[in-house]
Amino acid sequence: MSRPDRLDQSGCALPGRGYNAATMSSIDKIPYIEYLGDAVPFVGRIREIIEVIQLFEDFDPEELEGLARYMRCYRAPLGSEIIHEGDTGDFMLLLLEGNVEIVKKDVRGLAQIMGTAGPGKTLGEMSLIDGEPRFASCVALDIATVAVLDRESLSRLIAEEPRIGVKLMMELLMLLNQRLRSVSSQLLDCMEARRSRIR
């Protein structure tokens, strides 16, 4: 597979035209990730898959375009680790094309496949909000195109487009709350099953 044309000496993607180096996030340090520009040209693709994008399902076309101005798009080759478990995270991504494998290390340090994600799935929302280390890794199973929102861009969105920014924060809150409820339910089921075995 050919490498992106614009790489620095370490293999990281060099920014394209119109890119502000002051707004670089941790995704820009990932080797062989190709910067494609802001997400406005990809709004059509976002609309095509909107029914499976839980986070954006209540956004109208004008709001989507406004949000897209604060997102940047990248192309990752097969095998790229787009998110690395344990890294400090400052961005979330929306998968536009391709598939990724979600991998988590077990207590022995061995990688375990937790699942896969395809177009329309969002990943990394927790670290976008709290900056804590990544819970799992995401590896491209084929060529993947992603739209990225980092913490600096989220802050600008809230300051400059408060209606869209607050709406996105509410959607993120609801999404993370749903995940917390799901995990809590699974934990209760495990505890109940353990009690049953002990009796």
C-alpha cells in the first residue's frame, strides 16, 4: 500500500492547505495518517449515514454543516492504530468509511478483540470530555476515513456556535449516560450470577 505523499521524517502526516498548526491534536502524531481538510466536503457522506450516527441523529442539515466546520478529516491505511489504549486522548472520531477493530488488553497484557465498528460509529467520546487515558485501541481493518473533533475545536464550537455546541454536549451526555446504564446493568447481572453460583 502506498504511503501518503506528505509525511514528515517520523512518518506522521504533514498538514494540508488551510491547516493551523496551533490546533494540532494527538491524532496528527499518528504515523501514516493523511490529513484531508475540514469535514465540510464530507457533510453529504455524514447525511447518508446519519440514521446510524446516534450522536448526530437530532441535528438538522444546517447544524451538521456548522459542526463539520470544526471537525477535520483523515484517511488511515489498513492496520493503522488510530486510537491507542492507555494514551491520553483529546479527540473523538466519527467513522465515515471503512471498519475498525476495537482491542483491549486483558490482565495478562494480551490483546482481546472487543468488537468492530463501521461507518456511522463514534469512538473516543469519553477521552474527548475528560482527557483520561484511552480505554481500548482501535485498529483500521481496511482504509478508513474519519472525521475528528478534538477538545480545542469543541471549546471553540461552544464559544462561537453555542446552540450547536450545547446541543452536541447534551447528545454526548445522553450517549455516555446510556453506556453507563448498560455497563451497570451488565455488572449487576454478573454479580447476580456469581451469587447464584455461591449459594
